Amino acid sequence: MNARFVVQRVGFALLSLIALVVVLPILVIVAIIVVRGVGAISWEFLTTMPHDGMKAGGILPAIVGTIVLTFGTAVAAIPVGVGSAIYLSEYARDTLFTRAIRLAIVNLAGIPSVVYGLFGLGLFVLFLQFGTSILAGSLTLAIMTLPVIISTSEEALRAVPTEYRTVIASLGGTRWQGIRYVVLPQALPGIITGIILGLLRAAGETAPILFTVSAFFLPRLPHSLFDRTMALPYHLYVISTQVPGMPQEIQYGTALVLLMVVLSMNLVATLIRGHFRRRRPW
Amino acid sequence: MLRSEPVAGTKTRRFEIVIESLIRVLGFSTIGFVVLIFLFLLRQGLPFFFQVPPINFFGTRWYPTFGLFGTLPLILGSILVTLTAVVIAVPLGVATAVFVREIAPGWAREVLKPLIEVLAGIPSVVLGFFGMNIVAPLVRTTLNMPTGLTAFTGALVLAYMALPTIISVAEDALDSVPKSYRDAGLALGATKWQVIWRVVVPAARSGIVVAVMLGLGRAIGETMAVMMVTGNAARMPLTPDSLFRPVRTMTATIAAEMGEVAQGSLHFHALFGIGIILFVLTFLINLAAARSIFQKRRRGGLR
């Protein structure tokens, strides 16, 4: 056996080892949070208000806050994101202007989350006078989510073969009719996957809501769009850094709930993608 | 794109025009958002640049309560943490991408890919929480230091956060290298290992550079995890041991102090000023990365 193959053997072993080093901590992180947090999870933890300065009771307002914010983000981001993707895939030609749009999307994806927070504070909270509110936070998160929704939706739309569009045109359908009745339904699973991946990011973000929505401690449920609210990620930040003497179990329990929310959304997105990839007719 | 001659009635045609212009507006909106973000950062941040002399702004001390707004320690802090994270993450990320694309048997790929997606999905505050409670004590005891909340701890956590980006972009780059390149190398008698490092990786070079750039952009903008594990001391990281002492980054400064400042005060505008620096910095990084993306698009033909 020649030395080159010995090198290859050693090299492959080294690469497997590195892959293991990358992946193992992910399992460790999830495992530690599950093991230490699962004891805190109970019906009461999930459905009651916090009390005793958050050192006891549940995290209901944070859970509800995160759900409301994610829903608000969805309402604002889906029409704009999917519309924008339809434009890029079905209408735009490869002009300088279209390149500028693509560049804008790449840059939106790269803006730091805390800068989104500053922007939300400047535009929605102060200039438009929404105040520190669910509305301001949802809109901030929605803009942050757009790049994910646009790029995955565009990819899904482009994957629909051109013949589908030509056939509609040959039957006398307009371009929009082709999109509405053929292209969009075909691309829907991919679009939904993209939407979930975008919303999952919004649900887990802390920095954009720091100055736009978050309430440190607000043991009641939000009443209107202009209300402040607690939210899971910010709550985890608060109880792990700002409150001395916080019981470890509550911290890990909150981390576990947040992790489960995000991972289950991730799982749903993966399942939808896998299911429809297998059934795709082309 | 095809141009169809619709045989529909005027009502349908009018509807078509309305819907088409609506979609056009939505398509253009992203440019509007980028401009809007920059404008509102300027609106709140510019007053600071007018009111404070540049000497103060680029000074070495950040003590807002004493009117000292030297951003240098924060900028250097960000650079220290980010570069260390990239130095850790790039070899790991590229090696993992090579493993997944070129070597791994099918079952290993099926296990690795979803796990890396899980990592991408973990919220930064959860990773920060984990870093604070598990990684920082580990760093403190292994290196025998007074505190585990250091630039190094931040870089470790950041490296893991940048990994999914680096791996997936590098994987795409390797994927776009034509199979004929590999076949040609193997036909010349090279081992698989030689083909990977002398043919495939060099051919994917530009894409791997993009992966590194995007990882860098991701790392420099990270906020919560960094704030929770770096100890947040605004000092100039100039001594050689700075990596193992607390630092403070630009992002952490904004996040930590915005809640406590009076709206409209100099300190308030100063934080927006840092926001402008961050915006411009990430804009440039992404512009550099995007340039290569567009070049690839224009050349085409690989996939």
C-alpha cells in the first residue's frame, strides 16, 4: 500500500473527527437544557402568571407574548415577502434595478439584529408614535424576517417548470391567472417552509424587541396592539442576567420552552419540505 | 419570461394591471426598507457626530456619564471577538462541508445535516444562556482564571453560531464544482484525498470566500450571546492577554445601554452612532460577498 493512501486514511479520519467536534456540542446543548429544564415544566409553569419577582409561578405572559408577536410578524411579513418573491421570479427581468433589489435583500439579511432594534425604535416607536408596543415589535421583526421568506419563496416559485406557465398562456389565461391558479399552488409547500423558517427566527430573537416591545415584568396578558408584552427570549435574558438569586430550574425551564417552540417549528418545516419533495410531479 | 396576449375581457385586464402594479411595488419594497433603515439611523445618529468632536468619538475611553464617547475600545472589542471566532469557525466549517459533501456515507449525511439545521435554529439568547452557565465556568477552570466571561468565551460561542452559515454556503460551493473535474483527477491516478484538496476545494474557492464573508457578517452583528458571555468591560484590548479578559462589543453596548438612557440625550444619539458604524460595516461585508455571488450568477453554466 502506498503512502498516498495512508495520507488519505488519516485525512478522512481527521475530517470525521472534526465533523464530530462540530456536531457533538449541539447534542450536548440540547441534552443539558432538556435534562435540567424538564423538572420545571408542569401545567402550572405553562399556564400561570409569574410571581414573587418572577422567582415562582409560571411563564404564561411570556409564552402568549411570543405567540402574539410571531402572529403579528406573520401578518405583516407574509404578503410583502411572498409578493416580492412573485415579482422577482415571475415579472423581473435581469436588469440593473433587479440586481439592486437582490443586493438589498442580501443586505437586509446581514443587518445585525440589534440595529433592527434601533431602527424599530427610531421609526415605529418614536417617529410614528406607536410607543413601545406589540405593533412596533411585530413590524420590526417582520422586516427582519423578509429576506428569509423572499429567498426561499423565490426558490420555490422558480422550481415550477416554465411549461406550466406556457400552457396557461396558450389556453388564453393572463399572467396573473397562471400565477394564481397554477404556479402559486405548485410552489406552496416550499413557500410555507420558507415562512416557517422566517417566523422561527422572529420567535427566537431578542435584540430587535429589546427597545420596541419588551416589558421586564408584566404579569398580565396584552390587551391591544399598542400594549407592551413579555416575550420568551427576552424573559430568558432577564431571568438569567438581571435577577439575582433566580432559581436555576426556572431558568432552564424557560430555555427549554423556548428551545422546544423553535425546534418544533423547525421540525414542521423539515417535514413539509420532505413530504412534498417526494410527491413533486416534475 | 413570456409575453402572452390575453383573450380576457376588459374587467380581467384591468384587474391584471392593478395586481401587477401591486406586485411591482412589493418587489421594490426591499430597497425602500434598506433606505428607510439607513435614514432613521442617520436621523438619530447624526446629531451625535455634529455635537461631539471626532477626537472624542475615536478616543480610547467609553464613559458616557462623563461625556467620554471613545468608540475605539468597542470597535476593537468587536474586531477581536469576531476575528477569533472566524479563525476558529472557518477551518471547522470548511472541513465539515468537505466531509458532508465529499466523504460522508449517506447515513452520516442524513444525521449531520438536520443537526446543523438545529444549531442554526437555536435562538442566540439560548446559546448565550448556555455559554454563561456551562462554557464560561469551563473556560475559567481549564485556564485557571478569575473569570470565565472573556473575549475568548465569546469567540467560542460566536464560532458555533457562525458555523451553520459557513457550512451551508461552503457546501453549495463544493456542490457547484462539476463532477467531470473529480473524474478527471481520479482518472489521472490521484487519490480521492488529493482530488479534494488540489482540485475540488481550489475550484470552489470563490464560494468558500463568500462563506467566510457571510460568517464574518453574522459574527460581527451577533448581540445577545456575545453580551451574555464576554463580561462587558469597555477597555482597550491591546495587551496580549486581552483575549482572555472581558471585552465589550459594539452590539452589546447598544443592547445593554439603550434601555437606560434618556431619549434625545447625547448618549442616546451616541448609541445610534454606533448603530451607523455597524450598519456600514455589515453593508460593506455583504457587498463584498454579494459581488462574488453576482459574478457566479453571470458566469453560470456550472449547475
